[in-house]
Amino acid sequence: MRGVEHIDTRLLEELTEQSQDLDSDAVRITQDALADFAEATGPRPRRWWRRGSTVAGAAGAAALLASARAAAATSSDDVKALQTAASIENLAISVYRTAAGLPFVKDGNKTVAAFITKTTAQHQAHAKAFNSAVAQAGGTRQTGADPKYAAVVKKALPTIRTSADVVKLAITLEDVAAQTYAKNVGQVTNAQLRRLFASVAPVEAQHRATLLAVQALLAGGMGDLVAVPTDAAKLPAAAGAVGFPDAFYPTTNASPITEGAVK
């Protein structure tokens, strides 16, 4: 009889590597979006008034006007959306750090521990990016956790006894993050912020896909059948789709932009 806690480390190593590759690509897009956002909303050099020509003065004034318009295009709702995103990331960081300290994780499978470590680092980078955008827009950085899901986590933590329990909770957080950021793409008014949310959403979705695969292994005790290479004839029919249950990522459970905003 296969043990319910068995995980094929080769599969998880490959999924972790894919997650890292996806995150590396997303980081480049995120950094570009933040740089463009900072340029659009930040103060422009004001040395133009030291120049003698009328043309230089007019060009400098036009630059300042463009900057003011870009800053105005960042609405208070944009800032709230960023703060809520940061609150979700802060909670995810806390949960993964707690999971890393659990005996059956800390002293268990090294590959699982490595996945948690990398995923925690990615969430830290996402939280930093969202809060950087908040600061650039003149808002207050969000250092707290999303209140709605903090309550969910508080209720769930005392019941966690196995890796499967950790995975179930993590799936909930990764899913709400992905849904929220996907919806934010169509809600924020600033083009650079749309790019920012669009670059982070697929990383969270990939985290969820990986966790769904691990959850299936834990529930079915068939981790030894999912390997690279694998015996495809012995895999259950749903094996190829378990990590991707939706043709289009849903947004029905996306958090409202005000949910984690700084009060």
C-alpha cells in the first residue's frame, strides 16, 4: 500500500524549476513596469529654468505637465488595489514561513522544503513590488495581512496535522492572489500597473497548479507514477489536467480592491 505522504521528488523538482523560470520572466516584466511607473509618477528634473532659451523652458514645462497628468491618472482605487495585493502577499509569506517551521516539513522531504523556500522568496519579491508602487503613487505601504484571509488562516492553523493540510491552505491563498491580480488588470487605471498585476498573476496561478498536483499525489498515494520519464499507461485519466482545472482563470473569488487597503 502506497503511503499517503509520498511525493515523487523528481516531479516536484521539475515543477519548482518551472516556477523559478516563470518567476524570472515575470520579474523582468515587473521591474520594467515599476520603472515606467516611477518615471511617470515621480518628479521630473527641473533644470530647464536655468537654460536661456524659450524652447528649453517650454519643453521643461511640458515635461512637468506630462508628469502631473501621469500622477493624476493613478487613482486612489489604484493605490487601494496595490495595498490589498501587498496584504495578500504578506499573508502568504507568513503562512509559508509557518509551514517551513512545522516538524513534518522542516525534518521531512528536502525537495518540499526547497519549494517552500523558493515560493516564499517569490512572494516577498511580489510584496516589495506592490509596496514600491504604493510609495511611488504617494500612498502608505501595507505591512499587514489581508484581514479576510488572515481570519481563514487563524482558523485553519490549529487543524494542520499533515503536508496535505498545508497544501490545502496554500492553494486557497495562491488562488485568491491569482484571481485578484487577474481582475485588477482590468480595474486599475494606470497602464504600468496593469503590466505589474499581469506579470504577477501567472506566477501565483503556477504556484496553485503545482500545489494542486502535489495535493493529488498526497490524496491518491500515486506519487511514484508521476515522474520524468513516466509510465503514462498507468497514470489516471485526470493526471494531465489536475493542475489546470480552468480553461480561463476565474475571477469570481477575487478580493475587492478595498479589502486589504490601509485604513
